[in-house]
Amino acid sequence: MVNGFARRDFLRAASLTAAAPLLGVAAGEAMAAPEAVAPGGLRPFELSEVALTEGVFSKKRDLVLAYARGYDVNRLLQVFRANAGLDTLGAVAPGGWEGLDGEANGNLRGHYTGHFLSMLAQAYGSTGDTVYLEKIRTMLGALTECRAALRRDPQVLSVPGKSGRAVEQVRGSYQYIDLPAEPLPATFTFTAWVRPSHDANWTRIFDFGNDTTRYLYLAARNGNGVPRFAITLNGPGAEQGINGTAPLPLNEWSHVAVTIAGTTGTLYVNGVRAGTNTAMSVNPAALGTLAHHWLGRSHFGGDPVFAGALDDVNLFSRALGADEITASLKGDLNSYAFDETTGGTFADVSGRDRHATLRRTWGGPSHPGFLAAYPETQFITLETMTRPDYQVVWAPYYTAHKILKGLVDAYRNTQDTRALDLADGLCDWMFSRLSKLPAEVRQRMWGIFSSGEYGGLVEAIVDLHAITGKHLELARLFDLDSLITACAENRDVLEGLHANQHIPIFTGLLRLYEATGEQRYWLAARNFWGMVVPPRMFSIGGTSTDEFWRARNVVAGGLSDTSAETCCAHNLLKLSRQLFLHEQSPKYFDYYERALYNQILGSKQDRADAELPLMTYFIGLTPGAVRDFTPKQGTTCCEGTGMESATKYQDSVYFRAADDSRLYVNLYSPSVLKWKGVTVTQTTGFPVEQGTTLRITGRARFDLSLRVPAWAGEFTVTVNGVRQRLDALPGTYVTLSRSWRDGDVVRVRMPFALRAERTPDQPLVQSLMYGPIHLVARDARRDFLELGLYGRAALSGDLAGNLQPIAGSPLHFRLGEVALAPFFEGTEDAFHSYFRRVEPKIVFAGVDSGVANPVRADGATFLDEVWVAAPFSSRSVFLDRVTAVARRWVGDGLMSVADHDRVIRTARNAPIR
């Protein structure tokens, strides 16, 4: 028995008829509570120890490496520098989710930068190319500066002004200028030079008021995009205003002024009257003493802060004449030249010493260790939330995970202590917040969809703990007890949960198990895996529909244009890898191979782009779907994990025993491993080539364990040309124990066969797998294609007799009139991942019996009952099976005697082999 299967059961599963997904474990297999497992039986290799050579992985990786080499990291740093009030060096943020204009107001910004840092770290670890190292150093230096800036009061960002110097307010800095408040005169003039850098409506040049009831303001743009002055004693509905006639140009200096005299208010732009209101019954004196006199900030919390430069701001106690508006006059109430180049105070040169102060809308300096591309406010707000609203709070601890992981990866691969210091400080900051919260508050937070998502933060924290010996208590503060308890008890509670919010939780639990030995963490992670694989798994290895899980064994019912969020596959690979390190069950790598060679490879488009990594978010699995390699608004989570995947394809090809006594070959991928004084070179064109060759350079004694995939009906191994006697059961490992000598050659042959995998909820909806490779139909029709396959089945159950190879295009076939191609090719061709199985007649090896294929009440057909017994060891065994099934169907009244005779005669005459 292997994993609960007898040899006959394995061969039957490998018969490749309409089978369930092959993972070395039966669909729905109960997972008994394991005995205690001591972590540390296996060790992965460092990226620097395994080099990819030419093949499907290196081609995809090289596209991503080219993107990494060419991308200006100052663009990623823009949102961090802006948040810290630092010079952004003229860089333009990537946009999409990594910018203020993206989904949910950019509430997730900073996450992509973390992904990018991880990608660079892995790229450097894999290649040693210093171009990646220099980019890492630039990012670490800038992030260190940003953290320091957040810890102090804001400092002026001085830029060339209209005359002399000016103050720049970077968009995303949340900075404004606070003037001393005092009563204003009835007659009044405000003048300023402004250079707006963004076209957001309702940004204030000034706003003097108490709240949203009593105020006067000058907006750079109103709802129609033109300047507006307004004054009111009773909120927006009572505003008395003046609107301009044209927008202020972006990135150009404009002079703006407002005068009030009696009942007349006048708005000037560049010295020209832009609007007048002669019926103003409210003047500034009527407002009395106002609490705030702000430049660049609105009293309405939803209005954006002014972005751009200010120069020569003046307030007068009289109404200037039209000929005075643009003159170089100093205000007698306040006058600011903004010539300061340091500090956060601006001198009032009116002679009244009413000095102004640079402030942030979110208050004083950040707490020690805080690092993000937005203020602490999202974290603070989350603590009182009771329902999800990503427009207000979008997963701040998720973004913290991406940043922390990037820092930890940077330290691991470069040993730059700045990365360690930033990571250590960020964890200290998180602990200072979370440790003060009651347990019930944390449980509520982590259970909130999206807003409370924290990704793989626990894994990253424990990784840091392994380096520093600190932060283990912080990792445990993220325990979501209801989920852990349910999964530890093997209760499937996944229906309705957001898939990618929860998958990385379990990799973190495994790391906690390793650090603490607490069994519930192990049980939860192990059982959870079995709730997803295969009961909620698509053929490509992905999971989720519209990002959420449906009921167990709903697969066909989950096919949509928004299936299989790519992050889910990325994180399931990480979980499968980690589980295998603890218990060497081949099912984990049967799944790993499926997801890696299909969804992960297929999520990267096969072309280069300097601006985008070209990765999928969702993968539509409905008939005629087309992959979108520029999803949503760009810089999404899946593009981030896609970059990480592509720079660590080699991280699980080989594992070693902790005592270096055994080498596991988990994946068949062209690569070179350097280990314990020997070099193992794996040469293969897999998956085009149906086998691999391993050459040993050097001398060492170790066990070589080769994975026998669950789909491999045949698996042969030779050493130096001599075939080895091995019990190579599908879904196991076989081991060669010897003292290896320089020049030894191991050759593995594992012929592919075609199988159809049925979905558990709609068995006639099936998919095609050729060995480990998912074949899709290249077809734009939006209805399921109908395919029959039994008519060319071999005695082994292999359905490949239906395929006609297309010359010059490896892994491309024709099946009748349908063109098939491997899913991993990153094209924008319309495709069908699933089809509807139709077997109207009883046909053997292309010979038609003329008899309709009868169907039982449960949907099973005559041919299903014949071929479920495959593989057949001989033609006579096959004939015995056909005869037995035909007699049974006649006895059940489902087949006539005449049809029975025709079926038997056809089976005897068919050239089946």
C-alpha cells in the first residue's frame, strides 16, 4: 500500500480515462491526525546553489529579469518618499494599486514595492548580477531615509519659486501649512503664487474655518475643475461663492487672488478678473475667531490635500485694486516668502511675526519602527472596524507583510544590515500596537474580509525570528483561533471564505509549529491542504471563484471568467513545499508539479515589456476565455507574486536530508546543483522530453530519491546504461543508494499518456491532461466543446491515440477538428480548459460497433464501466472485461442480446493494443 492505495488502485487511477485529478491521494481522502512530527528532516537549497539552465522556466524567468533590470526603482520609492514628505526625485509612481489614483484611493500602495524587493533579492541570489544588488541598495537607503523622516516633524521641501524659493507639497505627503489663527477683517485680500501638480478637485489653496459649517476657502479646482472662492456661516448649502472660468494649468505658476470689499468679492487669476459676486452678505469678520487657518488643507476630511508648490502668500486688511493684485507687495496681516530651505517653520515677513508651521494631517511623528507608503491611520482605523470597507482600510497588515518579506529576502541574499534593521523595527512597531489590544479585538480584526487580511505576515515574522531570535510573540498575535481550531479538527469551514486571505495563514502556522512545536498549528495546516487539494482545485492547479471558495467538490460550478486567482496557486505551492519538508508525501509534489507547470508558468505572458511584468490576476476558465496579462489597473497582488515566482522557479527542484545523506529530485527541470563537493547536472527538455538525465561530477555517497509522478504509468531508470530494478509505483519516490563516481549518468524515462479528468460536481465536464501538462483547446466559441475519447483508447487506458501531433510545435495536437496546446504557453488566444464529454457510440480502436452507448440512471455509461478497469495487461483481459460488462448490462435490461453480440464482435476485431 502507498498512501492508502493498493498497486492496482494506482494503476487504475493512472489508466487516464475520465479520472479524478491525480495527486497520489484519492479525492476526498480522510486525513487522520498525524503523530508528532519533528521539524527539520529535510532542507531546501539556497537559490545560489541551484542554477536553471535553458528550458521553459529559464525563458519565462529571463523575461522577468529583463523587466527587473530596466525598471527604475525610484518609481516604486515615490509613494514612500511622498508619504515621508521627501523629494521624490521627479519619479512617477507605477500607478494602479501602487499609486494614489488606483483602486480604493491607493490604500494598498507599498505592497508592490515589497514584492519588487523580494524579486530583486531572489534575482541577485540566483544570478549574482550586481545590477540587482545596486537596486536593492538604492531601495534600502531610501526606505531608511523614509523611516527617519516619518519619525520627525515634517521638513520643508524647498524648490525654485516664482521668485526665490518656494515650498513643495508632494502629493501623498498629507502635509499642509498651519497659520496662526486670528479674527479676520471685513475687508480682505489673499494673494499667492501656486503651481498645482495634480488635477484633483476640491484641493484648497487656503481654508480658514472651524469645521464644515463656518469657513472661507479658495479651492484650486471645484467640482467643475476651475478655481472657486466661497464663504459661509452655515455649511455648503449657504456658501456665497465665486467661480473661475478656466482650470489652473498643471505644473505652471499661476497667480491667484481674492478680494472682499463690502458686498463685492472678486476672484483674480494671473491679475485678470476671473469672477465677481456683488451680492455677498457675509464677510470674513462675520465669521469671528476661527480655529484654523490652513494653506493646502480642507476642513472636509474627504477632500484631497493640495499637491504642488506655493510661493509669496500674502494676506491684507484691505481690498487691493486691480492694478495692485500682482505687484510685489507684502501683506500687512501675513506675508510668507517661503525662502526657507530647512526646518518646518516659515517666517512671517509682514512685521507681525505670525510664523507658520508645516504639519501633517495625521498628526505628529510616527511611532518608532513604522514604515509604510501611507500614514499609520489605516492601522489605527482597523482596530475599531466591525465590517469590511476597503475604500477606508485595505489590508494594511497585508502590505506590511510584503514590505517585511522584501526586507527579509534582501537581508538573506545580500547581508545588508539596513534590511535587517528596517525589518526588526517594523516588527517592534507592530508588537507595540497589537500587544496592547484585547484578544477579542484582534480576533475580530483578522476575521474581517480584506481589511483584516494579513497575507503571509506570520511566515515572514518567523523567518525573521530565525535570524534574530526575536518576535515570536508577535507572530502568535495573528492567530485566528476559529479557523485554526476548525481546521485542526478537520472541519471544512472554507465555503464562502476569501481564498487568498486564508491560504498564506497556514504556511505561517507551519512556521509557528516549527518554532513552538504546538500541534494544533501542524494539524490545521495539514488538514487545510486536503480541503483545497483536490476538492476545490481546477485542472491548472488553481483555486477560487471571484476570489472566494465555494462548497467542497464544486469545481465545474466554479468555472467563471474570474476563476483561479493566481496568488492562490503561488501560496498553495509555498504551503505544499513546506508540508513536504515535514512529511515526505509525494502528493504534495504531484500538486506542486501541476500548479507550477500549468497555472504558474501560464500566468506569465511570453513577451517582454518595460513597464509591466505581464502576469495574470484571474484566469478565466469558461469556454472561449482569454487571459488578461495586464489586469485591473496594474501592479496587483498577482503581478507581485508572479514576479517572485519567476525568480525562484528552482527553489524546490531538489531537497536534501538534514544530515546530507539523501538528495530528493522533486521536479524534472534543467538545472545544475552544487552540493557536498559534487555537481548534479540535470539535462532535459521536459515537458517536451518525456524523461531526464542527471550527470554526477565528483565523488560522494548519498541516496538519490527520484519522484515517480502519480500520472506515470511507466517509470524506468538506468545508471550508466544499466536498467535498475525498482518498484516504481505512481505517486511515490524510488531511491538509488550508492557511492557516486565522477561521470555517473542516471537516465529516467516516463512516457506521457493522455487522460481526461472529470469534475466532481458535473462528471461530464472534464479536462485533458497529458502527463503533467494541461492541454487546452484553442477555440473562441463560448459554449463547451463536445469531445469523445474512448474510441481510440489503448489497453493501458491512454487516450493519446486520439491525438495527431502538429509538426514543429511540441505539445501541440489536433483532436479531430480541435487544436490543442499546452496551457503554460502565455498567449492571448481564446481557449477552452474544460469540455463536455460525449460518447454516443460504442467504438473500440476506431471500429464502430453501430451500437449506442447506453447510460445508467446515475449517468455512468457502458464504456465508462469497461474502461474504469484499465489498464489491461493483455488483449484477452480486455475482451474478458467487455464480455462481463455486456452480460451485466443485458441482465439489467439496459442492452439487447443483439447489441451485446455486436459489441463483443467489435471488441474482438478491433486492433486494440
